Amino acid sequence: MSGSLIEYLIGVDGGGTGTRVRLAAVNPGGGTEIAQGAGGPSGLGLGIARAWDAVQQAVAAAFTASGVQQPAPERMAIGLGLAGVHNKQWAAEFIAANPGYARIRLETDGFTTLMGAHGGAPGAIVAIGTGSVGEVLREDGTRHEVGGWGFPAGDEASGGWIGLRAINHIEQVLDGRRERSAFADNVIDACGGHRDAIQVWLGKATQTAYASLAPLVLRHGSTEAADPVARAILLDAGVEVAAIARALDPEGMLPLALCGGLGAALRDFLPPELLARTTPPQGDSAAGALRMIMKEIQ
């Protein structure tokens, strides 16, 4: 392994909801994971300084959990899969703000999720969290990405997309265009309780705020006596996941993993033929980022 001064490897998964880190100690065979840590949101759309602050917070938490004194960044290599990397300007600014890590590799959170889900082997993933993206690694080593356009124009089936649909519904309820329900009342209460407060909520809402409403949709749409509007939103999300999966692997020959915070929650809303060929992810995006930086410095 090159870089004899590098003592620790860090894998980072960062998005609009939070940041997760896996910490490994360098050894002759590559690296041995010793701890994990977590921090606040680090999606690049929230700001470069805020993203680095969240990453550093999560790294510090991992070292605290390990019981090892955190060394200077010059003795560490870091691999990151972050939301917002598609914006090349943001990505360049983030790398330029490197606080001193000896090696850094920045990729989309979709790619690191793919690396984690199939252990670096060929396969496809649809990652569904605050945002959404699909990525495939083919047998010939080529990559292809579907989605990942960002919120609100894209990110179909994501927490932000689901929350946006829920907000649109309560707007219509408050107008008298749709019938009131327990589901609508819960969403209305979550956003302030009345029209004026909801207008203030909308004026401040980020993708993360919209995604915070997704659990309400799942709660009301997943029961035997499901609210029809909530259930329809979740079924539409399943259709969108299936469309991403087909675009990634039209022949359906590669293993497919549903990843992210909403991956498991949306399984029940997938078309049966897609559900039948899904496999559990071997590891998460932070594990994929750790694998990525490990290969980078070998």
C-alpha cells in the first residue's frame, strides 16, 4: 500500500439527512474497520463549509468510539460518497476545501452505495433516501447512472419526493379540493397546523424538511386500513423505482439491491417481478466509500 504515512482510512456516506463514517486502521492487507461515527447533514447543496463540518464531526465521533486519539488529517486518507457531487462546481469547491487529508477521493453517494451493496462486484442499486439515484456496474467494468437529477426536479420515489406529494395533497385539502382525513390532519399538524403557518414552512423548507414527512406517508399508507392517498403515493414511488431499475439493467440479469433509508420500507410497494430479483445489500454506502479509498491507495 502506498502512502506509508497514512495510518487510518475513512469512508463517508453523506446526504441531506445525516453523515455516516466507517473508520479503518491501515494494515499490510489493506485496512481493518475499527469504529463508526455519525454527524449532521453533509449534502453539498447545504453548503461546502457545512458539509465539511458534518464530515469532521462524524470522523471525530468515530475516533471517540474507537478509543484512539485522532491524528492529524495528514495521516489519514478519506473516501466520500456525497449527495450533490453531480454539481461539478460544488464538488471542486469541496475538494479545494480539504482540511489536509493525505488522500481524498470524492464520488457520488450512488457510486459508493453500489460499491457497498455488491462488495465491488457487478450489480445494480436503487438508493432511496432523502434523494434517490440508480447506478449499475456492468460485467465489462462500465458504469451507468439513472436519476440523481436532484430535488425537486428529480429524485423520484425519495423522501423529498414523497414529502412533496404529501404537501401538495394537504394544500388541496385546505382549499376544499380534496377530502379531509387523519393522514391529511397529521401532515397539516407537522407543517404548522394552519394555512399561514404552512406558508411560512414552505418558504423555509429544504429537501430534508420535505423528506421528514415521508414517515407519516409510510405510517398511513402501509397499514391494512391504509389511507388511499398515502398508499397511492407509495405505490407511485414503487413504479418509479421499477422504472429506474429497468433503465439500469433492461435484461434484468444483474443482482439488484434496494438501498438507503427508504429502500426496505418501499419493498412492499414494488411490482412483484422486480421484488423477486432483489437481493439484500452486502454493505452500506459508508462501507463502499471505505472500500473505494482502500483501493485508491493500494
